[in-house]
Amino acid sequence: MSETHVRPRMSARDLVHPLVLLRRFASDMGAAIRVGGVRGGLLATCLLAVGSLTPAYLPQSSPYWVPARALGLDSWWAKALGTGMVIAAVGLLMIAWFNVRPTIYVGVKHWAVLLWWSLPLLLAPPIFSHDAYSYAAQGWLVHNGLNPYEASPSFLPGPFADQVAWVWRYTSAPYGPLALQISHGLVELAGLNPYYSAVLHRIPALVGVALVVHFLPRIAILMNVDPRGVAWFSTINPLLVIDFVGGAHNDALMVGLVVAALYTAYRGRMFWALVLIGVGTAIKQPAILAAYPIAVIGSGWAGWHVRHLARFVVRLAYAFAVSIGVFCAISVATGLGFGWLNAVTVPGMIVTMAPFSLIGFGVQNLVNLITGDPNGQLIWKIAQTLGLVLSAAFVVWYAITRSRTRPVSFLAWAYLAFASFGPALHPWYLTWGGLLLPLSKPSPRVWRIAAALVSVLLVYDAGNMAWRNDLVGLALAAVAAAVIVLYRRYLRGHRPLAGLGYHDEEGEANA
């Protein structure tokens, strides 16, 4: 449907009629699938779903192992084929994402694109991460009367624990209490089946994705930001498709609640926005940071005069009091308490692509080699702590210099800082602030860097898991080919964000 097409005028009663809604849904889905880029992305996620059934992507305990072995798929050639399919899927999805860009809101709805791309992943095993299996095992602990803050999945040996990656099998849960109770409910819903318990964690993840898709473009309109750029970069982002829909991470629900809270705040309902932040914090604790920009939105904070500052400090105290109060109430109501405080260091126990963690690990290995002490980890921990201190310093500096006029920009960059310089960094951590980045009215250079970074993170996701298939060479070769293709597109003068209405940063007006 072209942008000049005008729909016939309908009454309010017609708009809510189920048949009318069904016809509009079918029309929008049909318009989307006629676009080549959408079909390319659908092919990519189909390949991703099939490739996820290979040994690199399945836990030790999975119902797919029995038919796979019966068909002779537990072999080198099957690993090679599966890994090749996944790597090709990542490359195709990146290209499809760029190709579909000009069509968003020009005859194609962003939600329809996302739905087509998500369909093959809905029943597939969790993609590029085994975190959903950990969620299921923690829900299994709650079902058996154990507190995941005090007991690890290894306390109950069996199929639930066998699905969990070995490094997390002996650690307590770092997640919010509501997330653990949701996992408990999903384990019950799955009939205590370990595999289906993990797959059903897509339900809360999809709720989070729906909140992002529904509210983020609407926030853009309220902030006078081009919604096309926001819809393209944030709601059909390949990281969102793969890590939120495919990976079923609880970050999806946390981010969705934060986005819903921002929209609610811009609509002038501060209290309910703060309630949403409290609920989001009970899913995953970084959500609490959003209480600060919500206090700024609509505050009329005019400057740093003592009177203006004092008025805002009172509002800020109220914001954190409500958010933390809701979080504490949920913690008490769940019966799980605040044991997550003892597990805040769990994510940093392994080496990830976090810059300070990598630097500290490298220096530590060098020192261990020189001193002959293979067990010392002091330098690694110091480097991780330094990263946290620097990220906190950046957040404080940004809060003082920019947040008064750009609260959402503050939240985007604060999340990116904490994710990047924290003790652990996984690709889906960068979605916390990355999905909000288009609302900061970034410059063309920032747009290009952000789009390129998405490709790099997808490459890391695919290559990281390919190690388990002993096909690193194949993975890196395919990744290099994908990078070269994208780089050549740029060299030919293809501006990645052309036509999205990007412009230099301007102040975000207080609502």
C-alpha cells in the first residue's frame, strides 16, 4: 500500500469490530511479506531456527538429541551444515535489516516486519544463549520450595540442572524476585517439562518486545523525533529479533517496562510510570536507573538555582521512594527477599567482551605467567571495579551536564556506559540503552556507528557459539564475507541511515 493511499473513513464502532481488525491485520501482513527485504529476513530466521538444532546450540539435556542421533545428525557434517546455516542467517538478517529500512511507514508497518521475522523462532530452542534454561532451573527450585538466591540449580540434579550451562549450574540467581516467580509459573504451565519450561520464557520476552514496539515510536512523536528512524533501528533491530525473541532473555521484559514507563511519564502520569519502573526492577535491577529521567520529565526543572534544585531534589526523592517501594513490596510478596544482593558479582565470573574485564584478564594472565601463580585473580577484579567506577563517574557527569534538558538521552547513554564498562558484557546488554538511542536525536556519525555495532555484535553472537562446533574457521570466513559485503555497500556511497530524518542533537523539552 502506497503512502498516498487513504483508507475509507470508519466509525469508532467499526474500528473495534473483530472482522475489521482481522482484515487490517491480514492486509498489513500481506503488504509486509511482498517486500523483498522482509522475505530475506524471514529466510534468515528460518535458517537460524533450523541451525539452532545442531550440537553447538543445544544443551546436554534436550529432547532434540534423540531424533538427531537417530538420523545421524550428531556428526561433523551436520555440525558444519548447522553452523553454516546460522552464520548465513546472521549475514542475511543484517542485509535484510538495511534493505527494509526505506519501506518502514511507507506502505509497511514495523510490527508486521518484526512478526514475520519472529515466527520461525517462536518454537525453536533458545538462540545463542542458554540463559532461558537457567531461568527454568531457577523456577524448578522455587517449585520445590528452594530459594534460588540461596540454592543453585545443582541442588536438584536432573534434567532441569542438566540443561544449565556448567558455569551457572553452581551459582545462585542474580535476577529480580518477580522474574524468578514468573519462571516458577512457566515451569508449572509447562507441566514441569524442562525443555518446554525454557521455551515458554519467550512469553514474558514477547510481552517486553510488544511494549517496545507499541510505545517507542509513540514516544518519538511526543518528543518530536522522527518515528521512522526509531521504528527501524529499535523495533526491528536484529539484536532484538535474535536475543529478545530468539534468546528469550528477561532483559526484554525489563526494557519493555522501562519504555512503557517513559511513555507514561511523557503523558503526565508520573506515579504510574514509577510503578512500572518498580516492577521492571523486580525483573532485572538496572531498570531502577530510569527513575531519574522520569523525575526529570515534566518537572519544569529550570536551572541550577538553589530553589529550582531543591524542588527537583524533592521530586527525585519521591521518584526513587515510589520505585524502590514497589520493588521492595514485590520482593516481600514473592517470599524470596533480597538475596540477589549476594549474587551481584555472578555475571562477572566469566570472561566476556567487557573491555575492562578483557584487559584485566589479559594482564592477570601475564602476571600469573611471570609469577607462576595460576590462581590469582586480583588484577582481573581490580580492572572490573575500575570499569564500574568510570561508568558511574560518566553517569554522574552526564546527569549534571545534560540530563536536565535531555533525560532520555541520559538514560540511553547511562545504560550503554554501565553495560560497556561493567564486569560482564553480552550483546543483549547493549539493548538497554541502544534501543533508546534514536530518541537522543543522534548525529549521522552516531547513527552509522550504532548500525555498524549491531553488525559486530551479531557477528560476535554467531562466532562465539560456533566455537562449540569446532568450526571457527568456517565461522570467521563467513563473518568476514558478511563484513566485506556491508563495507563495500558503504564504500559505494550507500548511506546506512539516509532518509531517516537524522539530525544533530537538540534538547529534549520537558513534557
